[in-house]
Amino acid sequence: MQLAELVQDLIPYRVQISAHHSSAEQPDDGHLRGIEISSIELDSRQVKPGSLFVCIPGFQVDGHQFVSQAIERGAVAILAQKPLDVPVPVIIVPDTRRALAYVANRFYGFPTQKLRLIGVTGTNGKTTVTYLIEKMLEDQGRKTGRIGTINMKIGDRLVEVKNTTPESLHLQQAFHDMLQAKCSHAVIEVSSHALDMGRVRGCNFGVAIFTNLTQDHLDYHQSMEEYKRAKGLLFSQLGNGISERDLKYAILNADDPASSYYAKITPAQVLTYGIKSERADIKAADITLSPRGVSFTVHYGTEQEQFNVPLVGMFNVYNVLAAVGAGVVEGLSLRQISDSLSEVQGIPGRMEVVEAGQDFTVIVDYAHTPDSLANVLSTARQLARKRLICVVGCGGDRDRGKRPLMAQMAVKYADLTVLTSDNPRSEDPAAIIRDMEKGLIEQDVSQTKYTSIIDRRQAIHWAINKAEKDDVIIIAGKGHETYQEIKGQRFHFDDREVAREALASLKL
């Protein structure tokens, strides 16, 4: 694509022609014609001949520092926020991250104008809801791409992801690839970070779903009010126009107080779901919870249908209801949705059972917020015939305020808690555990209720060696993750593998 065509949507911008000549007025694009752009890159190491290199200021590094390397590797133009002393054209804009969404959309042909895009936001449940939506759409013959915490699925291909919601460039590329793979729908997890940082700018969402709002990411958002506001961007960005070919829907959890705010700020049609609220459009009643899953009746308007879903816990009733909302607005009947979700497989790292012939239960779960940990442990408590043992840690360089709360929640539900390392990142894992212990000291919790083992592998082995017949062990926090991040490096670590290793050492 010609550079002049690629940047035509960027207003205001100016072009630096060379290191010694800058045009302060809007150029006539003559300086940019004839420059063919073969790719857009954010990482100078990925640049190839013909690339446009975009300088993104980050928390730790600034892309402007790597312009020379990008040019050495073949970049023919630079998108930047300031003039640069370089021999190639520099397109200067006030905000390169905002500009990136525009050039990425144009480069990849505005893919979400052709895809039906469903976004899911909220503190907990996003991954499960996206998997449920994908399952029911594909069962009706609608090929669906998926992007989220675990991975990205493009057609039949799985791709690793670094962030729950990738940067706008990689998002648009993924949507383009989904179209190439003949997908009609894409369902993605939309994190509060992504919304606040503008990663989903330019995404034409048709459906936006809210699961719940509980404490998380306050290291970034500073307050629950700011966290709520960031989540709300998904709903306020659904668009103000009304088109018979492109109807927009906001699907909100009526039992969560934040939903009333999101309903006010969205111009889209609102559909609510819930268990407690009498005003919910989609309601679950006659709920039965068991170790095999959840059973309940869904009421929607004059329709009702029995649901039997092999996912455990009340929180999964909410996840199913959120998915039902998506199915309804996409034209599926309650019977079609029920039939599909009755056959759903377990979601990786979400209440995932590790089985090796032992006479007690080992479950790995991604729960890493106080609310999600409470949900998982209260569900596990119903499964445990004897003791409930919890192995839990907190991530480094993240919301310190939730650390004592996580520990308090663990000892509230578990008979024995093991505080350990999670992803300490740049922090001392012992210091993180001390932050967790403060919550227990404040409540004068008996030291017979918990122990601290810094090494996560040792902590998992210790818990499994302590287990007796009919106990339940919850290993919380990392779920599907296959690494530990320590001092800037990622080391292979999978809770499920370590649990199997510990079980094998018992010589059952």
C-alpha cells in the first residue's frame, strides 16, 4: 500500500522530509507517493524492507529509541510523535497509539466492518464466556475466531498471545486473518487496560457484554471508579448511529451495580441478565449446583428452557447467562443454546481437575482476584467431603491492595492455606507474601490455618503430600499459564504439570 494512502486519515499530522527539512503545513502527499509499505511494525526487530515503523511510548521503553535499528533493517518511513534526525520520511502525529489504530485499520482493509464482533469485559468470567459463545455459534455453523487470555484462535489455528487484548495493530491483523479463514464472527476478551490505552479503537463491536466488577488492576487504574470508567468505554464506543444492517447490543449483568452506569452511557440496545434482579430480561431460576455442573431454567420473555451445563459453581450460572444473551441477539433459540452448552468441554485452567488416580481432588484455577477466589473456594467447599486446602499467591508489580484481601479470602473458606509465589516479576516474592500475611495478622488468624512457602513448586508438593482421602486442593492464580515471570525472565512453569509431578511422587 502507498504511504500517502495509508496515512490519509491522520489529521492533524505533518511530514518531516529529511533530517534538515521539515514541512510544518499539511503536505500535499507528493512527498509520500511512490513509497510502498509492505508491513507495519512496532518492534524494530520485526522490521523488514518496506516497513512503516511506529514509535509507541511504553511504560519501560520508548519506540523512538529504536528508530535507527528499524531503518537499518529496512524501514522506509517512521510514524512518530516528534521530529527525528533520520534519512527517511517521518510522519509526525500528536499520539502514535491513536494514529496506529487508523493506519492498522486501513492497511488491513477495515476487517471488523465485515466481521460480527462480540466483546466481553469484566473482572471475572471473560474467558469462560468467550469459549461458551464460540461453542454455540460454531454449533450453528458460524465459523468463529476468538481472542483472549489463553490464546488466539484464527480459523483452526491457535496463536499465543502476550496480552488479554493485543495492541491495535495485531488485533486488526488477526481480524483480517479471520476473514481470510472464512470466519463470520469474532469473540474477544476486552481488558480494562486495552480500553484505557486505546487498543480497541477502530473495532466495530456489534455486541458488548459485561460480566462483573470487583477489585483488580488498581495499580494501574488507581481507584474502583476509574476502573469502572475504563470498562465503560466498551459500551460508550458502541456507536450512536442506528442501522438495520448493523444493530448494536449491550448485554449487562443486572445483579451488578455497575450495569446501571453502563446502561446510561451506551447508545446501544440493552439486554440484561441475572439471578436476583426481578427486572432482568434473561433470568435463571430453580438453580441446582452439583459436582457435575449446574442445572437451571432460563426465562426470556415468554420462552423458557432447561439448561444442564457441565461447569461447576454459581459464578458459571452467570457466565452461561451472559453467553445466552449473546446467542439471543445473534438469532439463536434458547433450545439451540441449551443443546450446545450441555456439551461444552472444560476451559483450560478454569476449575480444571488434575487426575492421577488419587483419592482426593486437585483443581487448578486462574482465580487471581479476591472475588474470583471466593467464588472458586465456595464452590470447592461444596465438593469437599473433608478438608479444603488452598495454594495461592499474588503477582508482583500489580495491585498491592488486593494482597491481604486474597489471603483473607483463602483462610475464610479453606481449612489450610499455603501462601506462595505467583509471578513475582521485579518484586521480592517474600515481600509479596508478607503483604498477604498482613491481612491475616490484622484478623488475628491462627497460624495453624496457614503456612508460607516461597517456592511455588515446593508449595504445591507440600499441599499434595498433606492431602488425605476426600480432601479438595485448589491451586489458584495461574490457571492455564505455562510460565513464571521472575526478574524480567519467563521460566516454564505449569501448575497442572507440577501437580501431576507431585501426585506421581506419592506412588499411588
